[in-house]
Amino acid sequence: MRLNMLQPVVEGTAEVEGHNFEIRIKGKVSEATLSTFEGLHHSVAPIETVLSGPVADQAALHGLLERIQSLGLELLEVRRLPES
């Protein structure tokens, strides 16, 4: 899946500051690779890896997505989690 960085990641708003996100990646991501995503929790299953946690702002979110792409990982889904 290729990302168009010109389109907003969160539909309906350009604001992402201080929200928690869940990012789903296809397949089982290694511990070494997961260590590059500091500050995010992760769960690994045979079919997908889920990263979750706070994202400081839109620039940080784009940075995470760029890192996923540069590592050759296949992005399945990005969603903002409801506020608790």
C-alpha cells in the first residue's frame, strides 16, 4: 500500500496532537525492528503486528509512517483511538 502524504491521515481534521493511534502492519515484525518505535506499545501475532500509543503531532505521525515505509513493512491500517 502506497501512502499519499498530501492527503490528511485523519479524515475530517488536520489536528492529531496528543492523540493515541493504532497502527497495524502485515506480518510478524522482529524485536529489533520494533525497538526503533520507541514510546509505542506493540503486540505481535503471526498475521499482523499492532503498534499503539501517543503521537505528539501530525509531523510525528508522518514520521512513523515514513519509517514503516522505509523499513519495507506493509501498512494495513492507521486509526486514531477514541479518547478515554
